[in-house]
Amino acid sequence: METRQLGFGGPQLTTVGFGAWAAGGPYVFGWGPQDDNDSVAAMLKYLELGGNWIDTAAVYGFGHSETVVGRAVREFGQPVFVATKCGRVRGATAADRPQSDLRPESIRQQLDASLQRLQLDCVDLFQVHWPDNDTGTALEDSWGMMATLQDEGKCRFIGVSNFDVPLLEKCHAIRRVQSLQPPYSLLRREIEAEILPWCLENGVGVVAYSPMQAGLLSGSFDINRVAEDDWRRKNPFFQEPELTKNLAIVERLRPIAEAHGKTVGNLAAAWVLSHPALTCAIIGARSPQQVAQNMASADWPLTDEEKMNVLAALGH
Ligand SMILES: NC(=O)c1ccc[n+]([C@@H]2O[C@H](COP(=O)([O-])OP(=O)(O)OC[C@H]3O[C@@H](n4cnc5c(N)ncnc54)[C@H](OP(=O)(O)O)[C@@H]3O)[C@@H](O)[C@H]2O)c1
């Protein structure tokens, strides 16, 4: 599988990364019920098919996803590049929305807890999940602690997620931002204007999340399969009339994918990967079957004509 370098001086990662959010199981931002054995089997399938990195976060199932990732990595028995995130913590009760916490000492404690759950001494990529709008901590202090933890060898690379250019610049002035993890899909293209050009210019790797817009663009999405406690039930992309409009786009994309014997999900991820600033697309999966389909997104360079046809299918 094709690999690309994650930012200036970074490691070679496979263009398809495994996203372990759903492996967190039910919680306030969960994907409904998810069997741990299915999650481990999905991760092992991904690694056996040549993928080399897994993305998780402390907040996914309040630690549960990291525990499951740790189990899969141990079962695989060979090196796997593991990325996790800090900065989102449980609210007053498990039913409350997670809160931001990027206070320096908290970041240190959050990393120690993640390493324990993952059963690792060092995490390969440690990312700030979201800017902190709750504790009033100065970003310079938070990023300073990220750099300290890197110097201490507790994480090899440090990155951010959901940051805009001013925030990226603030961090980059203190210590290199190895990567940005932004949302990017055919239905969410805001980062094309400023963020992607900035990353390209500054040698910051881009690992895009939700390339299939949380499964909506997979080509076989069915709202009736979505559990009552799945976060997508409340998300605007999945509400009418948007849902019907989005599924009509899927049908217009289908012939382009099928001409190559691929799924619409493969096309959606291949399109994301066709942007020159992109390093990887992180694709979530809940079973080995989904993984097997999703891996066909890699090694598919779209022609200019196909890219034009994809954009035409959006109806712009
Ligand atoms: N940094 C952040 O703030 C942030 C935010 C979001 C995501 N992420 C990361 O990015 C990863 C990927 O994003 P995502 O999971 O939101 O979106 P995604 O990759 O666009 O969609 C994944 C979902 O699509 C469905 N799916 C996967 N393969 C399929 C297939 N072959 N056929 C049909 N359905 C399929 C599955 O859900 P169903 O089967 O239930 O439909 C799966 O959970 C996450 O796991 C996480 O690691 C990060």
C-alpha cells in the first residue's frame, strides 16, 4: 500500500489509517453498541492487509477505545504506529458532554493514563484533540507541555486536531506541529481555502478524519441500521432534508466508483487523498468486512476527469 511522509522529517504512513472511535463503545458521543472482539478483528484485518497506523483518543468511550487498540496491537505482535489525542475529558457525569482540559499538568496525566491503557511506554503521535474553550489555559502553555513530553520521550511526534491557521501558527512558533487532523470529505471542504495550503507550505502532515462523512458516503449507508444512542442521530448531516440530499449525491457518485469495481466509500476517500496536502485518510470501521472494502480506497489515483465528475456529482 502507498505510504506518504507525515510532515517534515516524519514517518512513512499508509494512506489509509484505521479510525478507532467506534471501538470506544457506547458513551455520550458513541456509535451505539460495538463488540470489542469485532473491533479487534477489524484492526487485525487492517494490519494484515498492510495498514500501518491506528488513530484513537482518550475520550473515545472514556478510555475504552485505547484499551481495545492496546489489545489489538499486542495481538498483532509487530510494530504499529499508534496515534492518540488528549484534551477532552469526562464531564461531571458520564452523560454530560465531554469538556476541554489542556492545562499542562492535566495533559501530562492524560498521556500517562493513555499509555497505561495502550500498554505502551511511548505513543507515536500525541495530538491535541480540540482547542480548549473551557479552562482558559493559554495555548502556549499547553503546547509547551506537549513539547516537554516529546523531549521526555513519552511521545515521538506531536500534532493537533480541529485547529485553524492562527492556532497552528501559535504552536508552530514554539515547536514543530508534525500533523493536523482536520475533518475533510466531499461534504465538508472548508479546509481547502486556508488550512490545507498553510499545511503544504509549512511541511505539516494532514491526516483527514471522516472521509466518508461518518459512513454517510460509504455507498451502503442506511439510517435504519443506526442505533438510537448513536451520535449520528443528532448530527445535521443525518437530518432531513439533508440526509436525502446527501444520499442522492451518493447515487450520482456510484457509476464513477463502479466503473472501477469500487465502492462509493472508496471513491470518497480516494478523492480526499487526491489533494496534494493530504498525507492520509483515517477511515473508521466496525468489522473486518468493512475494513476489507475500505482498503481498496488506497492506491487509486483519480484522473482529472474523474475528479471533475466527482465535483459535478455534488451538484455545484
Ligand atoms: N479529531 C477528531 O475530532 C475526529 C473526529 C471524527 C473522527 N476522527 C477520527 O477519524 C476516524 C474516522 O472517522 P469516522 O469514523 O467519523 O468516519 P468515516 O471513516 O467517514 O466513517 C466510518 C463509519 O462508516 C461506516 N463504515 C465503515 N466502512 C464501511 C463500509 N465498508 N461499508 C459501509 N459502512 C462503512 C461505519 O459505521 P456504520 O457501519 O455504523 O455505518 C464506520 O464507523 C475516527 O474513527 C477517528 O479516529 C477524529
